[in-house]
Amino acid sequence: MVRIIADLQIHSKYSRAVSSKMDLFHIAEWSEKKGINLTAVGDWTHPLWFKEIQKNLEEVRPGIFGFKQRVLREKNLIYGFKARFILSTEISSIYKQADKVRRIHTLLIVPSLQSADKIRTEFINRGCNLFSDGRPIVGLTVQQIAEIVLEIEPKSLIVPAHIWTPHFSLFGSMSGFDSVSEAFGKYEKYVYAIETGLSSDPIMNWQIADLDHRRILSFSDAHSGPKLGREATFFLAKDYDSFDYFDLYKTIKGEPSNLKLSYTIEFFPEEGKYHLSGHRSCQIKLEPEEVKKHNGICPKCNKPLIIGVKDRVWNLASRVITESDLEFRKNSNGVVFVRDKEGKRLPFVSLVPLLEVLEEVERSKTKAFAKYNLMLENFADEFSILLDKSLSEISSFAGPVLAKAISNLRQRKVSLDAGYDGVFGKIKVLDQTDRETASENQSGLF
């Protein structure tokens, strides 16, 4: 069996606040550098981006796309020739329901360009301005979106994105709902999975009864190449060509297929920028018990706090999961997998992106980025470095301090300073003792 690493939530250069280099060729290049086998095209609702997809990609297996041979020859691609794409995009719904404004982001994953084009056409007929943004803002409810998509393509996947983000998600504290059925109505049975977002991990989602029968997936929501794969979902297949879109569909639906869910790669949720409740302007963040004590009001400015993901999970939880309910299993490479003791859930691994680890090791962003690129070009792809390469290999190639940092990361030996109200948290994988004990004189490329 081989592992298939999937990142099915990204954005193109046609979305706001996205790198101008997020074209298909750079996405493919970065996918290969990261070790990602299956990547979203992103933003297929946008008319100009859809034309680029049609021009450059062709179906290599049902619902799986690769570059046309003509394009590969014309571009003389060094990276990206093995890239495989899925037609996944994100929609932003803003509408009023039950006297409250709702802002929900939803992933739509479809098997064909024909289906995607029909859905795009129907959105336009409903008054949606698809030129406005790669992730268009539409006035359609998520129920209306589900109705449109499933009538055109019954084997589409509808996945609520970054499900806990306060401002733009299904369970978001500022504009979301308290249940999947409240949002999707009769279409909730077609919501087979949710996406965790950066500020929550599976443990938090395992506490919600509404998600018990749904798959918990993770993707990057990348706005630039280096951010691809910061969260991802790992599958297993017989080989790299033994599955198609419909295997992905059946697996996420929970049916037998040629593709098997294996585990997810997660941020430590504390690194997410909405993990705790707080006020950025007041530089205050609070744990759920403190938020309750203050009735959701900032103790500095007396205005309502931005209620974070941890609080929201705390409020909607059907059960409390503690460390005693979990198993922490270490594999032969020293990577700790987190599992529920009953074995009912997909395990996960918490990681910090390699570039962030290098920035801590090097104490210089410039040096870290140079070392990062050299490692990807001359040593291994990012996921292989973080998960597979032996510590001795890493030490020999890039130095013992990095090897120690990756060892700590694999074992979850990190220090956490949680994010809040749009401020990313900080994760440290080294302390001063680690630096002092790691031999700086060991030979290596650097």
C-alpha cells in the first residue's frame, strides 16, 4: 500500500489575499516539494480560473486531473509533472436565517468539468457574481447550494470548511449554527464530512455528537505555495493509479472503496488564530472558564469578546474527552499518533510546518528559507522530512539542532502559546537546553 496525501482546500491567484503565484504550475511545484499527491484546483467557480483549468488540465482517471502532455512539453516542467488535481472549490454564503446573519464557507468537490460548469451556470442564473472573487460571496443559503449541487451532480461532496472559525463557518460563534441540521435542513444527510480548520483538532471535534457519524478531514486553506499541506488528509491505496474520484467519494461517504482513510495532519490547535476567546486590541485572551466568569465580556474594555473555537466546542460538547480517553502510539520513526481508545476514530498527527521549525532553529527567516529550499531540492520532500527520515539522516544533512527539533515535534514535546481574535499562536519545539546539548560541530551540508 502507498500513502496518498491530499490537500483539497486551497485558493488560486483569483482569490483575495492570495499570492499572485498561485497558478496551476506553482501549485503543482509546491505540491511536489511538499510530497502532496492530490491537490485541489481551488476556485473553479471563477470564470477566468475555470478557463485556465480547461486549457491546462485533462482527466487522467475519472475525476482525477493532470497536466496535458502538450502543456508539459511547452512549459518544460521540472516540478509538477506528477501532480494530480481534484475539482474542489470554496463558496462563501452570507444570508439571514432566523433573524441572524449567517456566514458559512463550504467546500464543493465534484467529479467532472461538465458538472462544475453546470453548477457555475446555475449560480450565475441565481444572481451570483462569480467574477467578484475566487471564493465568491453568494446570497444563497447552504441549503440552496446543496440543492443546486446535488441536483446537477448527486455524487458531489459538500464539506463545511474550517467548521469552527468564529466569523465564517458552520459552527462559528459569530455567524454560525448549533447543528448541521439547523444549517442544512433535509440536506444534512449528505454532509458526510467536515473540515477541522487550523484552530481545532480531532479531539475537539470528537466531543460533538453531531459529528459522530461524519468523517473529520483536514486541509490547508493555503493562500500561497509554502502554506500547502500545513494540514492534510492521508489515504492508503494499492498504488498511485489504483483509485479515482468515485473512490474518494465512497471513502468519505463511509463505503468500501480502493482508497482508505489513514490519518490526518493537524496544526496544534493552539497555533490557530481563533483558538481562544479574546480581544486583539486589548491584548487579552481567556480560557472558557474565564469567559464564563466574565459573561463573555472583555474585562478591559467591557465589550463582547470574540468567542474562540475552544469556547465554542466547550459550549456545544456532548461529552468531555480527557487524556485518559486517548492513546498516544509512537511509530518506528518516533512519530506519535493520537487515537481514541475505542478505535472508532481516525487517528491524527500534530505537526508544525518545516519552514516554521527552521525559523526557530536558525533564528533568521532569511537563513531558514534558504535552508528550507535547499533541503527540499537536495534531501527530501517536506512530509518525508517531518515524518519519515531518520534523525541521524536529518542531523547529518542539516545539523543536530534541527534533528532535535524534529524529534521533539514528532513526540509532541512542544510549548504552546495559544492564538486568539485573529492572532496566530506560537509553538516552540526547542528550549535552551535542547540547543546546548545538541552538538553544533557534527558534519553536515550546512
